[in-house]
Amino acid sequence: MSVNSRQDRISIAALGGVNEIGKNMYVIQCNEDIIVVDCGSKFPDESLLGIDLIIPDISYLIENQDQIRGLIITHGHEDHIGGVPYVIKQLNMPIYATSLTLGLIRVKLQEHRLLKNSELHEIDSNSELTLGSILVRFFRTNHSIPDCLGIAFQTSLGTIVHTGDFKFDLTPVNEQYADIHKMAEIGKNGVLALLSESTNAERPGFTPSERLVGGHIEEAFQKAQGKIFLSTFASNVHRVQQVIDAAEKTNRKLILLGRSMVNVVDIASSLGYLRLPEGMLVDASECTRFAPHELVILCTGSQGEPMAALARLANGTHRQIHIDPGDTVILASSPIPGNERNVGRIVDHLFEKRASVIYGSSTVTGMHVSGHASQEELKLMLTLMKPTYFIPIHGEYRMLHQHRQLAEAVGVDPNHIFIVKNGDVIDIWASEARQERKIPNGNTLVDGLGIGDVGQIVLRDRKVLSEDGILIIVMSIAKSDNKIVSGPDIISRGFVYVRESEGLIGELQRIARSSITQLQSDKENTDWSDYKLTLKEAIGKFVYTHTKRRPMILTIIIQV
Amino acid sequence: MSVNSRQDRISIAALGGVNEIGKNMYVIQCNEDIIVVDCGSKFPDESLLGIDLIIPDISYLIENQDQIRGLIITHGHEDHIGGVPYVIKQLNMPIYATSLTLGLIRVKLQEHRLLKNSELHEIDSNSELTLGSILVRFFRTNHSIPDCLGIAFQTSLGTIVHTGDFKFDLTPVNEQYADIHKMAEIGKNGVLALLSESTNAERPGFTPSERLVGGHIEEAFQKAQGKIFLSTFASNVHRVQQVIDAAEKTNRKLILLGRSMVNVVDIASSLGYLRLPEGMLVDASECTRFAPHELVILCTGSQGEPMAALARLANGTHRQIHIDPGDTVILASSPIPGNERNVGRIVDHLFEKRASVIYGSSTVTGMHVSGHASQEELKLMLTLMKPTYFIPIHGEYRMLHQHRQLAEAVGVDPNHIFIVKNGDVIDIWASEARQERKIPNGNTLVDGLGIGDVGQIVLRDRKVLSEDGILIIVMSIAKSDNKIVSGPDIISRGFVYVRESEGLIGELQRIARSSITQLQSDKENTDWSDYKLTLKEAIGKFVYTHTKRRPMILTIIIQV
């Protein structure tokens, strides 16, 4: 993005977050000032065997680090902060975020022992930052975590708006009202380009208020006889507040289960985001001091995560607390696609324990609402901002596509809408905008402590190994005449259980030996690579014919 | 299930199909006559690495094969017929099924070269079979494939009813009316025990008629400008009929894509289940002879299967047919949990091609209805049958649990309802019923040509290999003094890409060498197992500390 003329130029690109849900990272560049927005991670799909986390490839940022003026984080969800420690390790940038978001980032940096060397700046929606030539202002939005920011970048060419994640909740919990007047003012003064999130662009209507969930929670608490277990995302501080409120109204003590629940409640209440009545919080070890109807257990694991608190409770493997017949379990969440089976398994176990379970579609239970704007809210944002150029972000292609159609419906020029892939650059000059360039981008895979050291070859090997295992053929041959001295021995792992398949293994040894003998009689000068290739082919063919499997085949030949 | 008294006894058990969706197989035994119902398969979840298919463990049947009087198949879905060839290989039984079901089974037996030795009996809903001491009658039910049977087993103790899969479709396609009067008559004469399917027991209301889908298909066909692509389950012959009808009304030719679509249409039309107008069917290679608005392409892949026709069309990798801007693509299906991501990916590609796509919730699109009874229909079946004992089958635990509650709501004695796991036996005598015994049961894993040769150890190895790969340490030591002669060499697969990690591999060699040297200096007589253990521990520890990964570690030591 170097300046190749004296004209001012703004360049906008995603390093993560488009054509995917997760690892959000956007680059806003005005001439030689770069501002980075968000630094998320995402979880690998099942094809990325053994990978723990995916973060954006930041080689573009590393190349241009002298131009980076800061990293602004819109809110504290993993798909916006999860990459911070990994990225900061490679490229230290000043980080700007609101108090709760910074609280969550600090925990991550601490875990990676990076806190001391990080430069953290607390901001709020009234802050104004001058980063290079760009004046940065903010507006508060509603979402499923408090203190979310939208961003307005005032540049010499005009204002660029990034919405962050948002919905319009007109009756927000804890009076976290969105800055709708400020949005209107920004829009009225003219928006050159809008980047707006697209998560729910396929969903008609208007997303219900979080407050409705509170009503349903209270109703269920009033009805419940025994203990109440409620599971939701720990970061949904507003929902946690409503659970606390319902517990207070029904005279129940609160027990927190799950590391992230304990962490978030701790951070959020110490920073003033949660109102927790004195004496309400009780340790799990004290649960026997109370009657069942005096307890609410708020726990993690609403997505069916097998190691989280709810799964352990459902399995009966939690050390301190048990689910008894007549207890009520509320799943205050909607399973993310891919998690249904695990959630279903938990409901099975809960019913086996004869608990009363509130689960299933949130339109029926009322126990969950989305944190993202539906179609009418997206149109409202577009209408407020009236952007010249529109770039739908934060979503799979189909969501971006639907968001494009919404923008066209409210009057945005179809030629001024850009659907981008990660790395695509939108260059904007005073008179036009073009989508022509690309910057380096991709998935950086985190596996254990390794960042980016697992590539396609390793993953391909893992895939072969996972499906049919490995067969290792070991033999030693004499230096003098290349005759077999020991072996061939066959080692198998993940292929067949050897004791049950002695016949097959014996047959493989015979084939290995005879194919080597054959090779030696056919050819004067055989070398190792001939041996290896011959063995691999002969064994591979035999195995496939007899089992229809293709294990990885390794040949190890030692010259003695 | 041997008879241990002179009293008549009926025993009922599932070998597959309860606490799961899939691999249905039920055993109905009256004294010494065993009838088997269904023989399904299911697909493995992601924990069963490399496994192709799961079928029931039939060791109980093999043990008691002299008592088996037949295998009755209720309908032609994979979870009811998919296990047939694998089971018949182990245990040949006479098979009874309706014409379409037999047609689908024949294809499978042919593929496995078992057709010649199989004993197939065609029946219809009016058939009456005497199998041992049991008189078997049938009733036709509605479902998402034609010619489905419910079964009434008349025994000396009373009638046992197995519903098969069903819904009540009062306006069925092709006049396939359910035998509701016969069900009423069976119920009126007394039902000792009812086994009824539970797939939609969590769903309130009444499942809509398949005919409604036809209306929506026709409406979409009337509106469409370009080519129409419609993807649905091949076995849903009624839906295929409605696509044919809509094509006829809008003067479009029909192209079939996907092996199972071609197969099913072939079988169903030759057996009279499909009315296919003369000249409507056109080969894919002829598509250029027609204008876009003259074509409907009916294809497989509505669940997002990456190798199926729809995925190839969406990717643009189909050899003969392409999706152009303005074409209409209809996904006439509901994604089965776990398939949403793949379906979403296809919709992304279709939008990229600027097609108009009808997808998403079937309650919005109207392009799909379930083939299974919702709560009101399940209550209707329970009311018709008025069983003394009730065993909900065909479903996950939560579905069986909900079905139990429905049965209680319509007056079945709660003490007469049995929720069973696979292998649990319900024994019924003249005066009582008990759930006390178990018969052998389990998942038999099919991997390639192997049936049941992949067990827990192999799967555990595949899991380790899939997550962190394998590290192999090879060295040779002298017979004379056990000193290292060659190596240690390190081979890695699926762990790290060696060229990028030469430092680590070098370090591992150093550690391997030094730990062996250490061992030799500590101890007079070292043997191979000491070497192997020492190496494994030293390497494993170092690798985990430096990478937080735990690859499988194999040590190969050759004495020379």
C-alpha cells in the first residue's frame, strides 16, 4: 500500500473475518498511517487435524510495521481478541480498547507472559485519538458482551466507519444504550465508506432484546423446585446479570462453575459491569449447606464442550455438585452449527438423571437471543450511515451477499458495494474506488507452542495417518552384498490390531522379502532407493487389494 | 433368550437404533422363534477415524441362528438396509420386504456379489406370513420413501406392533395412503406391546404433508428464468415425482445427476413408483441442445456432501453442466446436524456464481418436510394402538424420553413404559413384563473390506497420529558391546515439517544419543527394552516441553 502519487489514498483490507466467521482483523490505511482493527482467532474445522487455533497471517503488518499507529479492539470476544498474544509476540503494537475488553486481553497476555511488555491504552466511547493523520472517534453499540465500540476514522478524504459487532437493543440490560444519536451525527456529516458486520444478514426482522431473556429466566426460576443449573457463554455479562437478578428475586445463592465463568464474573464485577449482591456468591464446596431450592449454579459448557462444567455435571463426574431428579437445567444458548451432537448428548444425560431440561430452539424457550443485528437492523445502520462505499464484513460469503442485497434495498449504489476476500484491498481516492490489489493473507496455524510451523505436508500426513494408520517395514542389509541380514519386520500403528491380523502381517513379511529377492535377481546394482520404492509399491498394492485401506508406508533399511 | 419355564414368553430387544439415530435392528422373539426387523448402518462420528460405516454387532443372532425365522425390512433407507450385505455375509437369513425396498437391497447385494445366494421374498402390506409360531401382518405407513411397512406380530401372548418409520400424511403423493383403518383394527383387537419410532418426538404439532412441498416446487418453477437445479435425497421418490410433475407443467426436460439419483429413479420408475412422462428424461451430455428455461437438473448432494453432484456444480468442476448467473438452485432438504458447514459452503459458491438460491429453514422456504411423525402424530399412533406395554425406539435418549412423556399423556401406564438401551431385553409373560437381561450388542466397525477388525487400540493410535503425528527414532547398536553403530536418525510424519525444524530434529538426535550414553554409563547390562524406554521418555519430555505436542514415539533399534 505504498503511495504512488501525490493524491491522498485510503486503503481498506481484511486480514481475517470475511468469507469466514472468526479471526477478525481489518486494516485501515490512510497514506502512510495504518490502523489495525481487532485481532481474533478461530477454531479449526475437522480437516485441520491437531491444530489448536487459527490466527491471521500478519506478514503484511510485519513488513509495514513502521506505519502502524495502533491496534484497536472493538470488543472482548475470542474472534476479536483471541489472536492478541500470538500476534503481539511477533509484532508489538499499542492496543486501544475499553475497560472490560482490556481486562479480558490482560488475562491472555498474562498467560503468555507478555503483559509487562505490552502497551495497553484504555478508551471509552467518548475517547478521541489522533493516530498519525487520522482522528479516531467511537460510538457504543449493543452486543452480547458489554462495552462494544464502533469506530469512525476521520481522514483527509472522509470518514470510514467500522461497526464492530452490533445489534440495536432499545431496552439494554444495565442501561448500556447504544450511541444512536452519535451514529446519526456521523452519518449526517457524511460517511465515505462503511464496514458493517454481516453475521445475521440472512435473518429477517429485528433481533429481540436481551431483556426478554431475563423475563424467561425469572419465570423459570419462579417455577423451579430443586436446584437450578443455567449454562450460557461466560462473556455474556448481561445475561449473567439477569441470572443474578433472578437469583436475588427468588432468594437463591449463586455458585459459579467453569474457569471462564469465574474469570469473567471476577473481571466484570471488579470493573463495575456486574452488580453482584453481597453474600450471594457461594463456593461450590459449600453447596451442601443449602437446600436445593436455595441454589443456582451458573456454568460454562452451553455449547456441549466435553470438558466444560455442564458436560461434567451431566456425566456425573463433577466432584462437588450433582444433578438430582427434579433439578432444572437451562441451556441459555443456541448450539453453533457443528455442536448439536455434543449438546444433544448432554441433554440425553440430563434426562437420564430425570432433570427437567429447558433446551432446544430459542424461539420456543426464549432463553437466548442473538447478539447480532438482523436484516432490519442492518438496514437501519446503513440508513443512519448513508455511506458512499459499502464493504460488508464479518461473515461467510452468503452473509456478505445477503448484506449486499440489503444495502441495495436501502439505496446504496450497487457499483459502490465491494464484497472482498481476505487480502483484497479496496483503494479509495477522492474521485473513485477500486478493488484491484491483494496483500499477503492466510491462516496461521497454532499447534501447541508452534505458530505457523504446521503446514500442508504435515496436515496431509496427519490425514493419512488418521484414516488408515502407518505400516513400517524395517530391515537391515549387508554392506558387502546388499543381502538381507535381518527383517523384514512389520510394525503397524492405527492400521490393524496386530494380534488379530497375524495372518496379514505374516503375508506382508513374505511379500517384502520376495519383492526384495526378486529385485536383487533382476538387477545387478540395487541401491536403497530401489529397495524402498519396490517395498512401498508391493506392500501398498497388497494391502489395498486385501483391505481397501491405504496406510502410510515407511521403509527403514539399515546397512550393516 | 432360552425358555426357562413352560410359560410362553416374548422377548424384545434392540441391537441398534435406540440411544442413537441409525443402524436399526430389532429382535422379536416368541419362545424359540426369532424374527429380526431391519438391518441398518450408520455413519461414524468424527471420533471413529478412518471408519467407513457402523453396523450392529450380531453375535446374538449368530449364536441363535437356528431360531431365526426371517429378517423383515420395513423400508429402504440406509439406517434400515445399509447393514444387509455385511450381515448377510456373516449370517444368511430369508429377507422379507416390499418391492421398492427389495429393489434397493438387490443393488447392495449385487455390489457385494451376494445376490445369488440371498433369499429374498417380496411382500406387500396385504401379505400375511407365518414365521414359526408367529403370524405376521403388515400395515402401510407414510414416510419419505414409498412402500413403508408397520408390522403386527400375532403371538400366543398377544400382538406386538413395530411401527417402522412413519408420519400421517393425509394427502400423500401418488395415493400412497396409510392403512389407518387396519391400524385401528389391530389396536381395537388389543396390542400387547408397541414399538414406535421417536425421531421427531421433540417436535410439537403435526408434520406437514409432502404435498405442500410440491406446491412450493411448482411455484418456484413457474418463477424461474434460467436453468433450475433441485437437490434432494434420491430416495425421496415422492419429492422426485413432484419435481417431475412441476417440470411437466413448466415444459422443462429433466436431467439426473448423481449415481444414487440415477439408480433410484431407475428402480422406482421400473417398479411403477414413479410416473415419468415419455421423452422428459435427457442425458447430461445433451444439455446444450436446450435453452436454459427448458431444463431442470435434479441432483444429489443436498446435505453438502463434498463429492456429490451439487458440490461439483457449485465448485464449477462438473464436466457437462455449469451454473450460470440467473439460474435457480433449490435445496429441497434440511441440513442434518453436522452438515450445516458443508451446505453453507455450497450456498457460498452458488452466490459467487450469482445464482438465485432457495435455501435455509424449510419452515421459511417450504421446500422440505420431515418424513417422521411429530408429537400429535405419535400420540395418534399410541391412541390407535392402545398398547399394554410401550417401548419407544428409533431415537436418541432425549427423543425416547419425550416419547415416554407423550405416551403418559395419552394414558399409557408409566410403569409399562420401557426405555431401553441397545441389548436390553424386555421379557413379557402373560402377567407381567420385566427389563432385567442384556444380550451382546455393540458397534461393528467397517473399514474398507474389514468388518470388525478395527478396535479401540487401533482407533486410539489413529487419534494420537491425527493430532500430533509420529516421531521414529532409528539406530543400530553393536551386538558385541551395545555401542551405537549408526543413528540415532529421526523420522517425523505429521509432526513438524522437517526442513522448517532442522534445529529441533538435530536437538532430538543429540538428546537420543546422550540419553543412551548416559544409560550405558549408569548401568552395566542394558538391553533393548531399557534403550527403548529411555529414548521414549527423554524424547517425549523434550518434545512436549518445547512444542506442547505429544506425537507417537516409536524407537527402532537394530542389533548388528
